[in-house]
Amino acid sequence: QVQVVESGGGLVQPGGSLSLSCTASGNIFSRYGMGWYRQGPGKERDLVARLNWTTGTTDYLDSVKGRFTISGDNVKDTVYLQMNSLAPEDTAVYYCHVRANFHDWWGQGTQVTVSS
């Protein structure tokens, strides 16, 4: 089993910044990557950003490019998401995703609300 724990999130005004972090723990013997998804009210869960441990490459949702930055430490099995210039449309529950041990693992989600 792999446990996924997120932290960060909260309420921020438009134009503000927030940082999320996520750590995976447990018996991890195969690491592929980690990332963040989000699900807004009445919407599907979408990929926001991901980091491939093997290649070091990153992928971003088009609407967050230039505003969000994903980074991480594969020794600590931790990934971060720095979110800048937040807008109301970024409001969603953000979920950490871990691909490890040939399986997908999810955190419980953390709420990000952008509102004045």
C-alpha cells in the first residue's frame, strides 16, 4: 500500500498565490511520477501538472502554463505545486496523484478557493 498525503490549499484572493505539497509513503519499490489533478464544481477531474521521475519532464494544463510550477524530490517521494496569479476558475479540489508500484494512488484532495 502507498499512502498519499496532501497539504496546502485554502482561500486566496484573485491574483494571489498558494502552494500545495504531497508526500507518498509506504512500500514504494517502483516510481514513475507524481502530479496534481483538479475537479471543479460540476466538472470532470483534469490533469493540472505532472512530473515524470524517470525523464524529469513535466506536463501542464494549457490554462495554467506560466502560472503554476510543479517540482519535486523523488528521494522524498514529494511533489509541490506553486500556484501564482490565481483566478476564480482555478477554484477546485486538487488531488495528488502518484504512479508507483504499477498502480495509481490518490490523495483525499485539498480545496483551493479563489475569491474576493
